[in-house]
Amino acid sequence: MNFSVIRGADTSWGKSFAKALAAENRHLILIGTKEALLEALVREIVRKHRVLVHYLVADDADTGSIIAACEKINDRFDVDLLINYAETGFHQRLEDYDIRTLDRKLKTNHASGILYLHQLLPNLLLHAHAQVIDLWHCPYPVPAWEQALLTFNKRFAEHLNSELNEAGLVIHSVALPGYTAPESGERVAAILEDVMSGTAEKRLLTR
């Protein structure tokens, strides 16, 4: 029995992806930081769909928390899809952040996605047609220095695609605009149709 892992399931975009995948009868593992929101989403999904849904609370700025969550997944579940959600953009100047807040934001936005992929990669590679969708949500203007980090992550995804070509794992990179409810449903449906149908094979999607 295969599961789809959704990182950031307690965000508006993550919730939209969870609902869309459940509607396709896919079993889910939801990861987020807000337990109450995750529990509410689980209840909402299981009322409407005959799928299994589990959730895990993890701190994306804490390496140990991410590893612990992924170990639980790897020990108990088979995973063939990872929705790797991250937010980018800073709503204030770097010098206006205290160092601890800035450190957490950089880890959450740009470092944790690679760690999730690294930890779940052996599980994903057990499946002939596993997929990873890196979602880059850009609610704020992205400065040049942060765009360089985004470019690095996308180039890394391209490198992995070439390295894992024979294994069958495909990594997609998708830029998401600021969230609006009516637009999100159509955008999520288009992304999943593109990825699941194989038309997006080994290429990066952009806004």
C-alpha cells in the first residue's frame, strides 16, 4: 500500500494538495507544525474519502525533528510521492530579523527540503515510478540573493534527475504564486495532472 507524503500540509497550499490527492484515492501522510490543523484536516478528509490518513508534527528548522519524522515514515510506510512544500521570500529586510528568527527561516525555506528528500529517498527508490514535487511558494518578492538559493535547489533537482534516471524517480520543481482559494484548486489540479500523467517527466516547471 503506497502513501503520498505532504510536507507543509498545515498550509493553505498543502491542504489543497492533500484534498486533491485524497480525491484521487491516494493514502496520505501529512507533515506540519500545527497539530490542531493537521487533526482537523485528517477528520475532514476521512469523512469524504475512503483513504488512510496519518499525520506527523515536525519542526522544519530542526534537523533531528525532520529525521525522526522520516524514520517513522520509512519504518511503517511505502512512499511513492513526496510533496515537498516550502515558502520563499522575506517580508522585511534581513537586518530587521533577529539572528535566531533568520536562522530558522533560512533552514525552513531552503535547507529542510533537501533533508526530507535525502531521508525519504531510499523509500522512494523502492518504487519504479516514484515522484517528488518541490513546491516553491513565493508570497513575497524574492531578492537576488534568495533567487540564487532557489536556482541552486532547482539545479540540484536537475542533477538528481540525471543521476536517478534509470531508477525511475522524477523530481519536479514548481513555483507557486501568492495563495488565493479559487486559483489554488485549478493550479493544484493542473500540477497533479501534469505530473501523474507523465507529461512533466524530467523537466522543471515554472510559473
